Amino acid sequence: MIELKHLLNYTLAFYMWLVLGRAALSFFTTDRKNFFYNMLYIPTQPAYRLVSFLPCCHTLTIVIGLFLLRYAVIKLL
């Protein structure tokens, strides 16, 4: 049985890799008709909308936030 701590850690890690994948793919295309970009765009858009008040560094802010959440989950739970 997977503990809650492991489930949260894996979920946050997966989401962090989705954000990094979207950032990497945005160097090549930002076309929403592209299947791969759209596959990464849809689940990560709420996180980008959450930090839209920042003038720059959206991806870096999201990744650092997810990393800190993962650390908190591992240490505190």
C-alpha cells in the first residue's frame, strides 16, 4: 500500500516534470495545435495562471515552489 507521503511526492514530481517539459518544448513551438505541446499545456496552465502576477521567470518560480512542496512533504509527513 502506498503511503500518502509517497503518493504526494510522486504526484508533485510528475507535475514538476510536466512544467519542465512544457518549458523545454516552448523553445521549439508554442503552437496550441501541436499535440505534444497541448498535452503539456492543459495540465500546467493552472500553475502558470497562479503565478501570472510575476513579470518574468514563471517556470523557475513554479519549479522551485514544487521542489519546496516536495521537500516539505518528505520532511513533515
